[in-house]
Amino acid sequence: MQRIPVAVRSNLDQRTKETGFGFASIDGEPYWDESAYYRFTLSEIEEHLEAPSAELSALCLDLAGRAAHNENILRRLSIPASMWDLIADSWDRQDPSLYGRFDFAYDGENPAKLLEYNADTPTTLFEASVFQWAWLEDAIDQELIPASSDQFNSIHEALLNGFTGLRNTLPDNRIHFAGMIESAEDRGLLAYLADVAGQAGFKAGQLHIADVGANGHGPFLDLENTPIRLLFKLYPWEWMWEDEFISSPSMQITRFLEPAWKAVLSNKGILPLLWELEPGHPNLLPCYFEDDPARANLSAQYVRKPLLSREGCNIALIKDGCMTSATDGPYRDGVHVVQDYTPMLCFAGNYPVIGSWIVSGKPCGIGIREDKSPIVQNTSRFIPHAIID
């Protein structure tokens, strides 16, 4: 694994316009950064990232099954009772999951270590699939990287297969995509997924999450009073359970992507639960609920995380009892977990985190975010990768 400086494509601006990549810059700063790329060998990808991703995906499914009817686990995860039947019913129906993303620390030599699982509303999907692949093709054509270069990236194909599988099992060929569409990033992701769903034969519509309505019976409705039978929601379950609609009968009629059982896996409380299930697993870090006396087993350097924080908010690095680094955010209160710190590989002041994509239960590609801080946040840059043996 190496970080290789490289020239920017001559057609970068054209490519961002062609693909509608409207958030390639955020607040005037580059978000997509192709002034460098990460180089991997095929064995690093297959043995150190793809295989562990498949194994951890299976382990997480086992944990979700254990939790679905286990009130003790759901309480430990601070999931309210209003969600319990939804979680159990969605698991019992085997409601399908479309996607998720494991975030790993990896140095090219030692086993990749799971930092967290973005199981409900992961972003960076469009740039990891379509735009990263376009970079590879253009960089080869412009002789910026070797002609033999490849990429661990079948994300788009996996998504198309995933939507096609859904289409073949549903009586209705309509899917609604909802989220906070005032966000350029969220709007871009919803548009991309709606396009893929359209290729799979769905009639795909988009709306703001606030425009999803209910009439007291039947499924949720869109602004034209069209029934929403399948809703892809780029809106976290923990926000939904704070809404008055969580008690609506429509919650049991409309089906969701991601399904309610994913509320278990999108919770950082799974990190200590996974460690309880598989202590010593090479791809897991020792992790405990903050009030667990067993946390005394942690090293002198660890990371404190809220159960439900997003985009790197309210993460603190602790060493010898002192906070050495922290991020701000709205998740100060509530239950926290403490996770052993793993040294982050640093390339010229840049710390990469590898996002390993799981689509329809199988690993299918990676995307890399890097930052000057070891805590990746929503403004951290996306860097492409290539496989070059």
C-alpha cells in the first residue's frame, strides 16, 4: 500500500459536469482529490480487505439476528421500545438490505481493523463507484498510471443486481427515494441510486423526507397521494424514532431500505457486542461500553465514541487519561463506547480510512477518505485507488 502523487486529469472539470458530481468541492475546498492515489497489490485487496469484509458482514448478520428479539441487547444499544416490533418484524420477514460500508484502518501489512460500520445511511457511494472508475479509465488513457492498473470496484454492477433482485420479488415496480435534498451530497446520492433503480426496471421518484405523509391507514403517501410501498430513506433510523410517525400504522405497511433491523447494526454499540462474540478477532479492536468494568483491559490509548454519532462528530482520542484530540458535534450526551486505539498509517501528514462497500451482503469495492487528522469527518477528502502488482 502506497500513496502516489499523480497529475490531475486534463478533463476533470468535464467529467464532473458530465456525471453531475455537484459536490466535488465543499465550501470552496476540494472534496474529490486526485492529486494522489493509493496503490494496492491484488493480495492486499483480496486477503486484507475483501475477505475480512465478507467475514465481518456475516458476523454482523448473526448479531442482528440475535438482537432482533432480544430486549436486553436492544436496551444496551439504547434503541427505544417503539422500534422493537419494527426490528423484529423486519428481521422475521427477511426484509432485504441494499448496502452498507465498513470503515477500516489499514497499513498494508497488519490486519485491517474495523473502526465502525455505516450500516444505515452511508454516503460516498457515487464517488466510490462511478466517479472513481472514470478516474481509473481516464488516468490509464492519459498515461498517468500504468496501463495494467485495475481497481477493486464492482459497486455499480452490484447495486444494479441488488435493485434487479428487489424488482423481481416485489408486486409493485415503484420505489421512492427520500432524504434531506437541500444537501448537495444527499441529493446527488439519491439521484444516483434512483437512476440505478430505473435501470433495474423501477419507476423511481424522489422527494424530501418531510414530504412523506400518512393518512392514518395504509402505506405512507407522497405529495400526489401515491402510496409509498418501498421507501429508500437517506435518513437515519434514530432520527425516525424521534418522529411522531414512528407510531403510525404505516410503519408496518411501507417497506424500507435500509430495513428496521439495520438500526441495530448502524449503532456503535455493535463494536463491543462484536468483541464479546469474537474476542481476539484479528479485524476487531477491543471495545467496551463505557460503564463496563472490563474497559480496564484497554490500553492507555483509546477512542471514546457516542453510540449514534455521525460524520466523525464527538469523537475523542484519549491517552494516559488525557484527551489529545476531539471533534465537536451534537452527540455529547447518552451512552458511549470506548475502543482501543489502533495506530493510523500517515502519508505525508495524511491519515487514510478505507471504506469497504457491502452490497446485497457481499463486498464489492472500496473508497478512501483521508484527513490531516486521524478522525475522518464530512469534509475529509476522497482519494482514488488503483491495484498495481
